[in-house]
Amino acid sequence: MSRKLVPIHEAAEALGVSAQTLRRWEREGRLLPDERTAGGRRRYDLARLKPEKFRSQAEAVRKTVAYARVSSHDQKDDLERQKQVLELYCARQGWTFEVIADLGSGMNYHKKGLKKLLEAIIEGQVGRLVIAHKDRLLRFGAELVFAICEAKNVEVVILNQGEDTTFEEDLAKDVLEIITVFSARLYGSRSRKNQKLLDSVKKAVEEMQA
């Protein structure tokens, strides 16, 4: 919220009281000035005295962000379709919007687009987040992002509240990614038993995809 310091007479006018009333409230400890000048003059923060006015101004400049994601490069066509759906929806609502897209696992919290989105939300630049399905945001942990949105007064719009049609496929890709990482680490430790176990799990996942 923006900060605007004004003298006592302007603060009194904004509150609909007299400057004398503000001085009395200060003596009583009910409303203290936010600052005093070098000459001892009172200064009040209008954003604190009239938060509803400044909140509406700030919300007017906050943007709508549509976020799209797929898990792998072979789903690029799906990513484009997902972006088109989000763009069409936002345009029909008459919203000015920006699209952020990611290509990567739903278990990866370090994707460039996701980091950009979270930074914008935390900095108060986003007023609305639009996604096709909550799993497009993150496979696990989407609720945490939604909690951050709630704390920052960001409206979350989820177009598809039902099951994600590609849930099984994406989940299998995410599991394979985890197995690949652990396989590399265990290969370095030369644990044949662990490597054999991971190979078996990987084979089972690939058979499930087929």
C-alpha cells in the first residue's frame, strides 16, 4: 500500500473531524501522528487513515496473470492449446492479462516462470491468477501458493475444477524424473541392489504409461 504523509489539517479533513479533535486523540493515545517534522509538525499517513481509498487505487493497477505448464518437450502442442484456452477466457472477461508459461515437472519448484509468478504475487503486482487446473501450477504444493494468494488478496480462477485429463501421464513423467535423479546418485555409490530396485520401479512406470 502506498504511503502519503499529510499535515494535520488535511488528515482532519479526510477523517471528517477538526484538527483540534486529532490533537485530543493524540493526547488520549487514540490516534498518534506517523511522523513529526524537524519543527515538530505532525504528519499523518493517509493510506493508514483511509485504507479503502488507497487499496482500490493499488488494485486498479494490479494485473491478471494466466499461468500454463506442461511436463515435457513432447507436450509443447498441449502447452500452446492450454495458453490459447487461458487467453480466450481472459479476453472474454475483458481483463488485461499476461501469460506465463513453463515447460517442466510439476514437482520442480525452481522453474523460471513459476519463480517469476511468485515474485510478482509477493510484490503485490498481481490481482488475479488464472490457471486451467490446479495441477498445472504444481503437482504437490499448489495449496501453499493459493494460501499466499489469499494473504496477498489475489483472486484465483481455476477453469477446470474436475480431474486433470493428463494427470496420470504427467505424474508418471514426474516419477520418472525423480527416479532418474536418484539413479544417478546411487550409480555413483555403486549400490547394485539399490540400482536394480530403481530400474524395476522405472520399468513399471514406463509400462503403466504404455
